[in-house]
Amino acid sequence: MFAEEIERRDNFQLITRPELNILTYRICPSDIKRQLAEADPEQICIINKKLNKTNRAVQRLQRAAGKSFVSRTKLRTGNNPGKEIVVFRCIIMNPMTDIKILEEILDEQEEIYSNLT
């Protein structure tokens, strides 16, 4: 359900589908997704560097706010270490976590992102 909610929202991009209780995603608004789809490898690298900075900032600010916490990690895209992307890594462990809680986390991330832009 969380993956479906991420895909419904224009500001997010699901990176890895859930395997057991883990998935990754990132802030990547629709207009940037379109740019990535049309970009050459060099442009993709430039766009991803900007997205990486944004995703780091959102994760840091969310953690500092103290309402919720989603970790982050880097994933390689291809064989080139320069093509790493920063993603949120969500590991759902608590069986009491429901979609409403997860929606609130995404809402908070969207709010933080909108305040950055």
C-alpha cells in the first residue's frame, strides 16, 4: 500500500518495490521525471546531483523536526559510482504502522520540500 501511495504522488518516485518490509523512494517531482526521461547521461548525472542534495536536505530536516524518521541511503545506477542516487529507505517493522501514518510521513516530506523550493 505504501508503494502505491508513493506512486500516486507527483513529488515522489518509487525506486525499489517492496521486498518483505523494505522499499526505497525519493523526492522527484513530475517535471524532473520528464527531464530525466529525455536527458542524455551527462544531464542525468547533473539532475541526480541536484535531487541528491534535495533528498539529503529533506531527510535531515524531517529527522530534526522529530515527528518521524525515514533513513536514507545511496544506490548505484549502473557501474559508475558517480551515478549514485540518494533515496529514502523505509523499513516497516512495527505491525501497528498503518497507511495513515505513512501518508503523514509523505505529507511531512512534501511540506519540507515545498519550503525548500
